[in-house]
Amino acid sequence: MSELLRSRWLVVLGFVAGLVAVFLSGGAVRPDFPDLGVLAGVGGLGVVAALSWSSRPAARVSGLVVALAVLGWSVVLVQGDQASGTPGSSTAVLAVAAVIVVAAAVVGLSRATRSRWVVGGLGVLLVAGTVAAGVVAPGLPVRSTTAQRVEAKPLVDRPVGREWAWRPGEELVDVVAAGAGVVVATQGGTLTALDGASGTERWSYARPGGHVRALVATPDRSLVMAAFDPGGGRDTGSELLVTLDAMTGEPLHDALHDDWISDLDALAPTDGVLPVFHRAAEPEPNGIADHTVEALDLRTGEPRWTWSAPRGCISPFALPASGADVVLAPLHCGDRLGVVALDETDGKPRWERTARKSTSDEIAVDYYLDAAPDGSVLTVRVPAAGMDMRLDAAEGTDLATENAVDPQPCADRLADTTVAGTFVALCGTVTETRLTWQRGRVPPETTTVDWGNEPAPTSLVDSRQLLLLAAPGAIVVARTDAVLGFAGT
């Protein structure tokens, strides 16, 4: 076989590698199939492959010009994808294919470079480069550090110890209690774990250029999940959901999801699974859509089980809520409304609470579900059935008769939480803030929150201006410009 013929076949192989790129993931930044940008580049490689078989040198020169144009286009695509913080592998593989096709086109035009070693070497580079680009490209934007596993301190209920402050270089998006303290998400696509007792940085995970749309922790605070949007204000309808070990910062799993699945209100993991609610294709005759529940393993992303409402019932829409080891699903069974708790291990019902419907309007049936941060208590409110209950997540028993802490430490309350029977609240204003705590009928105690500067004009996620968290080692308060910790005794 002549070296010219070998170079022609190498161009064809480069075109085939480009075709492979069409079927690879484009990441959250280009989730559509086929992606038009990649498809345009592959079309250009097809033109080069066709021209390479011409016996006319002018045609092969035109092929080289087209190959160079495709290479330039693919470089633009790769740069844009990497800058988004959520790239896939498709554009990187296209770029590798374009490089080899350009080299093969040059070989076809120059007798001096026509040797079986040159052509063979380019073939090896094509295969190795395609594999490497497919594996490496999605993780190139990631900048991360990890930490040693330590024993987490208990939650603080009386913030009377050392105070610390942490101020990021960019605005905060959200903060959750997890690992050895808290995990902070900032606007530039960075997660930073802070030690609760000291406020020192423990680990970080960043996708520069990306945007953290949602951040949640599992009820046991062992894992955190962050949903990353592509940067640059691009709304692709897709997000990268990353699960990390909250203690060490080690990434455990990442996967692309539609943005409605990884929205902040839709992320309600148990300690082991993430429930995803899928709407049935057709609504029921009464106009209410049925839903199935799919449980994804948090550490692997693999489906663990799927649940559907039993015969004669449907599962209407509701913003999800989960306990430490149960998933709450709405139930609508004839004239009875309520919820069923599904075991996170196998999806089998553990307990069920229903009540007779008090309205004849089939559509006006709303479910309001909520969970305590540690997953021990679930709140179920179904006005159409007169249900308004606080339930033990493990057994489903009614907790309404328990004596509650009197939540009256201040009249100008901005945020609050309850820790081990102590009611903790932020009072005052965004600039002049007090941290107050009260246990039972004992007079409240108060300390001043020293923010140190004026607040930024923006808000945290969900339009909140202040955040209050009970975390391991400290009571933590946050604004868009600072995280302050009040350690316990």
C-alpha cells in the first residue's frame, strides 16, 4: 500500500473518530443529541475525507484548508466547554480527530513526510488521543483538595465559646452543615469545607466557571451533593450533580441530570439514596398525574429500586422530603389522602398515614412535605384531608403531643433552628444582628453578631439574606460576604 493511500485512510479514520464524538457526552454545557456544534465539525471532517481521495492536488489543498478550519472551530468549542466548568468529552475528541486529519492532509500533500512510520505514528496518536480525551476532558476544570477523616464534634446548642470568621473572595451561594463543620458554596463554582470548632479550611472542590445551583447534605451529614450549572449564564436544562464525602472532600460520583431533578427543592436524599420522581406519561381520568419513585444510590449513581403506587392509588406531585432512611411519597387512594414511607434499602413501604378527603374537588389536593435536618422528624400537611402532622420518620408515630420549646426569644426574628431542645434564633437586621438562644422557659441569652462590614446587595440561595445552622462544633451564621461560627463550650 502506498504512503499516499495510507494517509487517505488515516483521514477517513479521523472522520470516524469525529463521528464517535457525536455520540459522546457533551456535559451539562451541551446536553443535546446530536449537538449541532460537534455535528458541524464532523461534517467538515467528512468533506476533508472526500477531498483526500481526489487525484488533483488542488482538491487536497482545499481539504487541508477545511481541516484547519475544523481544527480552529473545535478549539473554540473546547475552550468554551472547559470555561463552563461542566464539559463533556465530545468536543475534546473532535479536536483530537481534527488535529490528526490536519496532519494526515499535510502528509498527503508532501512527499517528504510520506513514510509508513509517520502515518503509523499518527494512527497510534489518533487512537490514544481519542481515548485520553474522552476520559480526561470532563475532569480538566476540577480543582480540588482533600482532608483526613476526623471525628466530628457534636452539634452545638449553646454558642458561648470561641468565635471565628471566614470571608471568601467571592459571594456565598449556600451553606450546609456537613462533615466536621460546614460546607460553603460560592458563586464561582467552589465548595469549601470549614471546621466547625475553628473555622479553618479543610478541603475544597471547584469547577471554575461553573455555578452551584444547589447544595444539600444527607441527614447524617456524611455526604454533600452539589448541582453545577454551566457558567456564562447558559441555561441548557441540564446540570452536573456531584456527590462528595463531606468529611474528606473525596468525589464519589457525578452524573448529568435534568435541572428539575437537581433543583434545590427537588434534592431530598436519605443517608443512602436520592429519590427521583418521574411523572407518568398520561394523567389519570381525574386529571391528576401519577408518579413513580426511582432511588439512586448516592455513592454509585446506580438505580437501587423503583416504586409505583399500589392498584387503586396514585402518587401525586409534591416537593419531596426524606427521613434518614425513608423516602416519603404522596398517596391518593380514592377518597383517602396521605403518605407512605418507603425504606431506602429496598423501596418497600415501612409505614403509611392517610385520612379521608374533605373536599370533592379532585384537583385542589396539595401535599406539603418537610423534614428535620437530621431526618428524624417528617412534617406532613394535606389540607384537603385535614392532615397537619409531625411524624417520627422511623416509625410514623405522631409527635404532636410532645412538649415543644416556646419559640419566643425575640420579636424581630430573621432565622431560627432548634438543637437538642434549645431554640436558637437570629434577631434584628441584616446589618445589626443578634444571636439568641433559649431553652424552655429559661430567659434567653444573647450575643452580638459582628459582621465586620456592610452586606453585599445580593441574597443567598432562595432569596434568603441570612442563614443559621447548627453544625458540628459551632452555631454558624452566614451572609453573602461572610461565614461566622460560634463554638460551644
